[in-house]
Amino acid sequence: MASSDVEGDKYRSYLYGEGEKNTKWRFGAPPNYDVVNKFFEEGRTNIWPPGSLEEKVQNLVKTWEMELFHKTSFEDYKTLDQNKYTFSLNGRKAVTLEEKRKLGGGYNTFMQTSLPEEYRCYNPANETVESSHVAFTTAFPRGFALEVLKVYSGPPVIVYKFRHWGYMEGPFKGHAPTEELVQLFGIAVFELDEQMKIVKVEFFLDRGELLGGLMKGYKMNSYSQEEALSCPVLGKTG
């Protein structure tokens, strides 16, 4: 499994170094996780021992998320086998990397729903990977941290419980910041091959747990939305 870089990010591999000199980054350069790493360290509920299965799984998941969100070329992914990889959410039909990209990638992958369009407070069908990234990073300027709460089994089939959390300190889809804690809990299954590359991912979560927390703020008019987004704190996408 992936181990963190000797230099650079302490929780994510494949960000820096000779192996990434030709990597195509979504925003032109490797992402900087200093802000969210600090937030993670302040809010996590467990500090896993170095070298433990829990620490290795947590770092693998953080690295996998980073690659999917920030690397634009499948060939640059090092945590997974691009030819075998599939993803599914809540028991839906598994999709390949190419099919996942057509769904919008990024946060959109986790926001898939069978709700009729008129009931969708967040509609992934209308979002791109860039617009969804802006929406959620604006709502969570200090980041949406991830921790592994429990690992039920190790490789080749990793099953773990996770927690994502952040404070809604920026607007979301016209709703004002609440400054409140928003959390998302779930279960995930990662299947690895003989080379320890991820070949299958399954997530089980309730998107309403996340969106419910983001829709609690009062509905803003266009002026107040522009005012919030222009604020040097609320407009950050750390």
C-alpha cells in the first residue's frame, strides 16, 4: 500500500519527486494540503500507531482521493490499475474510470441519486468536476477532512469505516454559512491486486447526511452570495 512521501505531504504519496515530474495536475501544480492536514490533526478521533494497518489504510485512501481529484490523466494514477478499476456507490452498477469521468468525477461521484430532479438540492447531472470542487471547497474553506475510524479487514480486500468532517464557513448553492460542523460517515470496500493496486471500490453512505448540513443556512440573495465569495476567508479553496 502507498506510504507517505519522505518530503512533502505526510499522509499522501505520489505528490512530489521524480515520479511526478510529468504529472498533469488539474490546477496546474500539486495541491497543497497544509491547511486540511492541520484541520485533520486538530479534529481526528484516533491517532493510529506508525506502521499500523489503520494508518496504512488511511494514507492509502487519502492518496487515492488526491489522485482522483487532482490528476487529470489516468496514466498518472499510481494507487490503482486503470484497466481493471471499477467504482460503485450504494450498490449501484459499477463504473469504469472513463464512465466515472462522464458522471462528473470528484464530489459528483459520491452525490449520485435516484431522486427526481425537482427534489435534488444538489444535482450532480448539472455539475462538472470543477464546479463541484468549487462548491464544496467554498463551503469548507479549511477542508473536508477524512479519517479512518475502523478497519475490519486488511488486503487484499480492505473494509473500513470512515468519517469526513468540516465546518460550513462558506456558502453552498445559495445557502449561507452556518459555521456548524458537518459530518459524513460511511463504509468502504477496497479490493487490491497482487501488485497492491486498487482494482475495485465500493462506497456505502447517505449523501443526505452531508447535504442536509449544507442546506441549513438561510437562502441568500445574489448580492450576499457575491459578498461571501469575495471575502478573503470564505472565498478560500484550501
